[in-house]
Amino acid sequence: MRNSVIAATGSLIFLLGGCVSYHPKPLDPRAELAGLDARTLPAGTLVQLRDAAAEPPYAPVFDASDGLSEAELMAVAVMLNPDLQAARASIGETEALLITAKTLPNPEVGIGFGVGLLGTDGFKLDTDLLFELLKPGEREARQAVATARIALTRVEVLAREYEIAAEVRRLAFNVAVAEQAIVVLGAELALRQQAADLVRRRKDVGEANDLDISAVDLELVEVQRDRRLAQIELDQARLVLNKGLGLPPSTVITLESSGRPLDVPLIDAVQFGDLDERLLSSRLDLKAREAAYQVSEEELRLATARQFLKLKAGPLYEHDGVSENFAGVSASVEIPIFDRNQGEIAEKTAARDRARAEYTAALHRLRSDAAAALARVRAIRAEIDTQEREVLPLLERSRTLSRGAFEARELNVLDWVTAQQRALRTRRAYLDTVISYRRALLDLEALSGFPVWRFAPLPEPSTLSPQKRNAP
């Protein structure tokens, strides 16, 4: 009896030894909000950036003092964006699938007990310990499914990083556009103020009247109104950029492009045929769909492996009567006569076909969108070249002539105001064309693929390049 108690106690300790205890982790909304408010840009200048192809020694050093570049903005968003942090947390869930896939089924213990009746001596005891024997290739298929799902989750996180990086580039450009609008309107406001002062001086000498003053004042307040509205747009654009970066709304972000006019960058000689290779090599959402298709392949493989018979086997012990004891082997077989997993196999086959069709549809959509974006970039660039060649020289000449005529008193105030309004509309139309071109270029790069910059660990001092900073 004592030995039985010791054995039972040891077995219980063995079974409980591998159990995991539960540790609660309550959610404190105020603490989470405080954590969001405490977020700042990385401190110091020793944090480096890198893309997928650059080695850390040749990567630019992070420095927010001179304004954040496009690469630095992407790295901050990839590190701090809460949506990305939530997406990365899902990797742990899928990694747990591999633990489950590697775990063998628990054994089953069967016990039967009977007492003698009608004068029969003794009792009957039947015990067996059955182990489920996995079907051929089932365990490998389960692990392959788990591994494919882990790969899918990781690629989905990378694809989400790509989307966030592309969105941050657009948001930063919105801020640059709003800043440029304020600069343009500020210059226009200065011109309108000079005109108002000039008209008042003319009135003092009898060369202008109240109608002229009213006209220039109305023009002045309209530009002031547009500048106030542009400041509101700038404030909103900065708030949206902070949201995309994962920073508090009160954080002040200075862009490297702040204070600079919008340039018109040249595009690479990208042909429609080159887009296909760039899509296949750079679009991470296509990589995610490839990983999803691989998951469907492995799930079909697992479903196929489960169509064979199920076998359970293990030792048995039997006591019969008073002193008869038996030991042997017990087995249980599920014969797949009716259910050979046909339903799951058909379902997974259809799921694989659907995954392939979704990949093809996504590839077609991205290819068409990229071709349309490239055509739009080329068309708008041609329009910019035409305006720079034909419209801007005429605008500058008209502005010079109208101002000279106004100062020479050959042009009355109303005609001069009309000329200024026409010139302002022309300049804004050119600026809108440049903005459209830059937006189309961002869309083309987002569709065809671009490198996503991230923070990289600082290398050893001995491996640092003599050139401490390279502009990204």
C-alpha cells in the first residue's frame, strides 16, 4: 500500500511539474495613455538607419536636429507606430502553433473493474494505456503548416510596415505642401500690402479714390484669409503626421525639407516592362499572398495525410478471478471506410485555388495601377515642362510689365488688381501641377516598391566608417 501511495504521489508531481501557472496582467488605460504621452524621438545621434541592402557602417546616423529626412521618418514610424506594434504581437500567437504542432497526443488510460456474482470468487480488473500513433507524414505536415503560418505572419508584418512607410511619406509631403502654401501666400501678402500702401499714397496726391482703396483692401483681406486657412491645414497635416509616426499630438516635428521650395525630381527611365520585375521583387503585399498560398498548400498536404487509418496501441494488464494475471498489448484501429477526410480535402483544395486566384487578382490590380501611375507621372511631367517653357516666362514678363505700368501710372488700380489676381491664379496652377506630380511620383514608388528604412544597432567603433553621416 505504501509503495502504491509513493507511486501515485510521484506520478502526480510528474504530471503537475510541467504545468504553467496563470499570472494576471490587468489593463490600465491611464497607464497606457501615459505611455503614449511619454513617447519621443530616439535620443542622441548614435542610432543608425539601414535599409535591406545597406550595411550598418555605411548607414546614415540619426539626427533630428537638422530636421527629419524621409528615411528617418520611415524608421521612426516603423519603430513607434502602435498599429505595427500590435501586428508584431501576433507573431507570438502564430509561433505558438509550432509548439502545438510538435506536441504528441496525450496517452489514454482505460480501467475496467468487476466483482464476482453468484458465488464467483475474486474480481476482474482490466487496464490499458493507449498511445495514439500519428498517421504517416501527419506530424511533419502539422509542423509545415505552423511554419508556413509563422512565415505568413512575419511577411504580413513587413507588408504592414511597407504600408505605414508609404503613408508616412505621403503625410510628410502634405506637411511640406502646407508649408510651401504658407510661404507663397506670405509673399503674396507682402505684395498686396505694398500695393495697398502705394494706392493710399496716390490717394493723398489725388491720383486714387476710395473705390481703388476698397479694391486693394479687399484683395489684401482675401489673401490674409487664404493664409489663415493654410495655417489651419498645416496644423492639421502635422497632427496627422504625428499620428502616423506614433508620437503624441503635442510633439513638434521639423522636416528636413522645411523652408525649401518644392523641387521637380527627375524620374528614372522606367518602362512598363520593368514594372513587372519591380512588383515581383519589391511589393511585400504580394510576398504576403505568396506566403498565404504556401499555407494553403501545407494545409492541403495535412488534410491528405489525415485520410488514413487511426491507430492507438499500448500495454495492457488484466486480473481475472483470484490469482490469474495477464499482460499484453492493446490496440484500437479506426478504419476509414466511410469518412476518409473527403470534406476537408475538398475544402483545402478549394482554399488553395482561391489563394491562387486572389494572388493573380492582386498582381493584375497592382500591375494595372502601376502602369496607370507611370503614365500619369510622365504626362504631368510633360505638362510641367510645357508650363516652365511657355507659361512661366509669360507670367514673369506680364508681372514685370504690369508693375511697371502701374508705377508709371499707365494702369489704373482695378486693372492692376485684376492682373495680380490672374498672375496669382497662374502661379497657384503651376504649384498645383508640381504637387500633383510629386503625389503621382509617390504613388508610383509605393506601387512599384521602395526600400523601407529601419533603426539598426550601432556597430562596434572599430567598424565605423570615417564618414559618419551619409544622406539617405
